[in-house]
Amino acid sequence: MTQKAGKAAYHHGDLRKALLEAAERELDEKGIEAFSLRGVAKRAGVSHAAPAHHFKDTAALLTALAAVAAERFYHAMKARQAMARPDPHAQFIASGVGYIDFAVQNPGLFKLMFGSERPKSDDPSLVEHATNGFMVLVKDVADMTRRNPMEVDEGRLDVMAAWGLVHGVANLLVAGRGFVIDALLERDGDAALERLIDRATPPSFRRPSK
Amino acid sequence: MTQKAGKAAYHHGDLRKALLEAAERELDEKGIEAFSLRGVAKRAGVSHAAPAHHFKDTAALLTALAAVAAERFYHAMKARQAMARPDPHAQFIASGVGYIDFAVQNPGLFKLMFGSERPKSDDPSLVEHATNGFMVLVKDVADMTRRNPMEVDEGRLDVMAAWGLVHGVANLLVAGRGFVIDALLERDGDAALERLIDRATPPSFRRPSK
DNA sequence: AAATTATCTTGACACTGTAAAGACGCGATG
DNA sequence: CATCGCGTCTTTACAGTGTCAAGATAATTT
């Protein structure tokens, strides 16, 4: 086969993984717009052309990183839900808080997933994990409204509204435009987000159908 | 003074304005992440170092462009409101539709304003126009709830929710993640957005206070 | 042990943003 | 009107970027 399991297989060991970790650090410190492949190579302690043997180009590296980000993103939401009450509305709020909190805790990864065109958005692995995340949202809305929202116009509007709400708040916070609720977040933490989503829940989510 | 009014004052005429227009084209075609200052200069028909005399660096150019974008953004919302019924709820929906529609019609400028860290977000002109836009939203919420929302916690949550909703939907559409409602938009146009915002309006926006 | 293959390095190229220095034309001043 | 001065643009240069091609080295296979 190609490489050993543990570490130090060849010159570096598992360089592919090391590059992904270095890329995440680069992303956190420099931001997506100043992200540099040579910087990643430097962090990993290899030459500037080494990444080419593991990732075709920068876009491929960022795509792989976006895929692991999407996976973590999904698990962050599921973990929130696991700790919340099982009723549909509580589950909806939990995933929403998880959505926003992940963005705040991982602004670089979040912007990579949703705010950059550099990752190839049709990558199978990325699509898979992103779809998983989306399905959480759809299921939440489905459980609240007791139907498959994607099958009717009103349901689709509801899904888009729910997604848009958490996505917009996440984006605003990550973009440094959260001054409206920064003080509340400082004081109440996640509870403020719960209140926000709860207050913003439209009537169509409270009733079975309509 | 420095230059004539009409055109062709010196070698180029009003190069500053020409650069801003060229930058907008560059932004539309290449996107913010592939935006190139030399590309802008080429479009304007000047040497690659010419922009330096009108904008200190690329960030300064993008900042100026973001400022004009913010101004247009504000006017787009106001224009929508001027054509809508005068009641608070209709005004709120109108500005929301204007918000989202501007993003869809000007994805480059929208991403520049909200999704990029390259413009200097503390630029006075940019801050001024951005604040104007924000004030539209605050006023809408204020008119619906009959109070200054920024003065109480619940009001701030409402403002953030309203902003987040339209901002999130706009972002998703601009990021090519609008598949949930793309068909509806294709069919009904802005009316679909009106329905979306209307359905998503939380109960706290319908009643005077509480 | 020798050959093959995978992995990484070195060097090169075209491109980027920015700085410094020079050329040019316009407006103001004598 | 001629000249100066200054604002405007160009040329040249440099450090940095992503990517390609060729070479070197270690690990695996035969």
C-alpha cells in the first residue's frame, strides 16, 4: 500500500492530514482572502510544491477542508439536539443554536463553506456532508409542521425562512456585524440565541398544518 | 482646480470614476476572490500603477466601491418602500424584498459589502451609507412594534431576527444555495419573497408591544 | 540486491500588489 | 508668451503567489 497507519511513514508521515490541519490554522489566522498555499506548506514544514502530490491545487485542498468542516458542522448540530428536549420545537431551536454557534466558534471554516467560491461545491464528499446538515433543518421543520415541507410551496418558504434566519444571524455575527445583540450574547450566551430563534419562530411553525 | 467636469480633462478624463466602474465590472465577472487591481487598470485602459494615484491600495478602491454599493443598496430599499402601501407591515416587507433583490441583482457588490474583509469597514463614507440602510430596518421594526426596539432586549432580538432573515436568504441565494425556493422565484418573482417574509414574520411584529 | 514507485525538493514561469523613479501635459506664474 | 511647477500617468523593479516540470531521495516491491 501507500503509507503506514500511525505516523512517520516517510519524510513527513501523514502529510495529507498535516496539510489539512495546517490549512485550518492558516484559515483561522489569515482568513480565506489572504489564505496562501505556500503558507500552508510552510506551516507543515515542507516545500512549497509538496502539497501538489496530495491535492491537485489550492481549490482541491480547500474543498477537502470544507468537507471536514461540513461534517463537523453537522455533528455540532446533532450534538446540540441530543442534549435538548425531544419535542420538535426544542429540537429546532437546538439545531439553530448549533448552527450559529458553530459559525461563531469556527468563523474561518464557516466562511469557507458558505462565503467562498474557491471550494468546488460539487465535490461528492462535500455535497454529502452538506446535505446531511440541510436534512437536519428539513426534518426539524417537518416535525413541527407534521408534513414534508419540500412538497408544497408553503413548506419550502418555511424551510427557506428557517434556514435564512439562522444563516443570516450566523453570517452577521461572523462578519463583525453583530452589534445589535453582541451585549446580549456576552451576557446570556447561547440562551440569547435560543430566545432570538424562539421569538422569531413564525406562527406556521406552531400549528400542525394550515 | 484639478480637473474639468465633463470628460477628457487629461490623459484619461475622470480616471477615478472610470476605475470604480471598471472595478465593478471586474467584480461581476471575476468575483471578489479573483479580483485583480491590474485587471481593473487594464479595463480602464491605463497602466497597472495608475490606480495608485487615486486609491492608496486595492483595499482603498474596494472600500470606495463598497461605499457606493451601500448607497445604492439604501436607495434600492427606499425605492421599494415608496412603491408599497404605507402601513408598517407592508413597508417592512418592501424593504426586505428590496434587500434580497439587491443582493440577487448585484451579487458582486453584495458580497463585497457583507462577505469580504478587504474593504476597510471603518471608512466614514462606508459607515454612513451602511448605517442608513440599517436604520431603514430599525425604523420598520419600530413602526410595527410601536417603540424603539434598540432600547430593550426583546426589541434587539427582533431587529436581529428581521435582519438575519433577509440577510440569510440573500446570502443563500447569492451563494448559489437557493435551491429550496429557486423554482418559486422563477415562477412568482418578487411575490415569492413577499410571501416568504410575510409567513416568517413572528408574532411579536404583529402586536403593538409585549 | 536491484528496480520500481511514491514522496518530496528545486527551479522556473506567469501572475499579483506595491513602491520608486522617470516622462508627460496641463495650469499657473513671471 | 515662455517658463515653471505640479498633477497625472508610465516604466521599471521587487517580493510574493500558484502551478508546472525536472530532479533527488526514501520506501516498497521484485
